[in-house]
Amino acid sequence: MIYSADSGSQVERPLFVTQVSAGFPSPADDYIELQLDLNKHLIQHPAATYFVRVTGDSMIHAGIHDGDLLIVDRSLEARDKNVIIANVDGELTVKRMKMADGKVYLVPENDRYQPQEITSDMSFEVWGVVTNVIHSL
């Protein structure tokens, strides 16, 4: 499923200035100094941004799992090593783009899958660059 970004909404939540230790606990500060709007933090170009839900496991080593929500920016130029959403012969896929020797490859981040070379007889279009991944723990 593909969802458009709603740039008109504003949902600010508290942002604690104190960082959370991933090691041993430290005393917590009870002070909230900022408000954080995830739309402003995660979406750089609202008019060109959309969300898409992932199915499959070809990108697990990139931290992208089945059911994750991707934030995709269509205004960014796809570059070598970017994770992109591409339309290949009418099918949408999320892969890492690799450019080498004048060729374009879509590379999975799971050893169970093989890279795919994009050839001239294929229909290929980049639908955007993945900027963020949202998933539950």
C-alpha cells in the first residue's frame, strides 16, 4: 500500500533533552525542553514524500523488515548505494541501487537473493529514495 504524506498535520510530542543510556541506567531528568514534530523531523519535502509498506525479507540486512513502513522522497535524485523504490516491469520493489561500469543493479540486502541487472529491454523507473524506516520492536 502507498500512502501520501499529510503535510498539514502537526503532532508535537515531548522531546526529552536527556539521552537514554543503552548501558547502565542513569538518573532521569524530569525536564522537557523541546517539542518534536515527527513530520518536520522525518519529512524534508512533504509534497514529494509518500509512505509504503514492505512485504518480504530481501532487505533485512539493511534493517528493513516485512511489515515496515518506509518514508520515500521522490524529489531526491537516486544515487549509487541509495535504497530506492523502483518500478521494474510493472512491479514495485525496494532494493539498494548499485551503479558500476555504466550499468544499474538492484541489490537485495539478504544473501538468499541475487542482484538484478537492469537491462535496456526492461521497463525501469525510480519512484523515490527511501529516507527512513519505521518498524515496531
